Amino acid sequence: MTLSLLSILLGAGLAVPQVYALTHPARFNAAARRLPRHLPTGIALMLVGTACFLWIVHQEPIADFSAYKPVMLAAFAAVGVLTCVFVQDFLAVRGLAILLLLLGKVMVDTGRPHLSASPWVLVIQAWAYILILAGIGFTITPWKFRDCLDWATATEARTRRLSALRLGFAGTLVILGLTVFRGM
């Protein structure tokens, strides 16, 4: 994946919920507050995270463990599926944390070769490390994600302000992808 495409996809993906939050803040707030303990969303996020992790491990050339790779993949798949059965508390947060970690890896891997081409690549790299730290933090303490959501959605005005900031950042990512990162 090119850095340009990644930046555009990240910006567009970040923009969609912000537009909804700006136009329907009450409904957005209600949905956001339900998210941490919403089991169907948790199962979906955990299974998508597990599938992405398995794909990444399958692609990695780990010569020292090549004989054990099929066993490792089966064990990782079992952990992902069994987590959906036995660790249902804050499952959506845990699944989201896995996706944040994996997205951070993709962002760092995509941006690293272009660090010397433009200082704007640091925007993607810095955001990747923020996502990685958030993924680690929310894996360890998933209830803090709920607390952050409660704070961010305490009032419709706060939801609108924060969504406008995130929408501005999303727009910046799209602009970077269309201009500075074009050809990278």
C-alpha cells in the first residue's frame, strides 16, 4: 500500500463518524456510550482483529519458527475465538485495541521508508504511535476507554467540538495524501 493511499483511507475513515457526530450528536453519544459493552460489536471486532493478526503472522518470514507456523496460527486463531466466548466483558474495547495495534503497525511500516522524503510523514508516524499506546493502554485497562467516551460525550457541545477537531485532522490526512504523499 502506498503512503498516499493509506493517508487518504485513514482520513476518510476518520471523517465518516465525525460527520455523523456533527449532524446527529445525541444519537452518536448514545451509540458511543453503548460501544464498550456491546457484545455483537465486540465479537465482530475481535474476530476481525484475529483475522488481521493471523494474516500478518502468515505473511511474516519467520525462518526460526517456520516449522511451528501452522501450530502458531491455529493457536492464535483459537485464542481469538475463545476470547469471544470466555472474556466477554469489554470485548468491544479489547477488539478495538487489537485493531489499533495492528493499524499502528501498518502505518509505521508504510511510512518508515519515506521518513527522509518529507517531514510530513511524521504526522502518520506520530499518530501510529499514539494508536499503539492507546491500544496497549485499553488492552490493560478497558474501562478507561469507557471513561474517555463518557467524558467526550458528556454534552452535545463537547461532542461537536471534538468531532470538528477530528474532522479537521481527517481533512489534513486526505490533503496530505492527495498532495505531499502523492507518489510515495
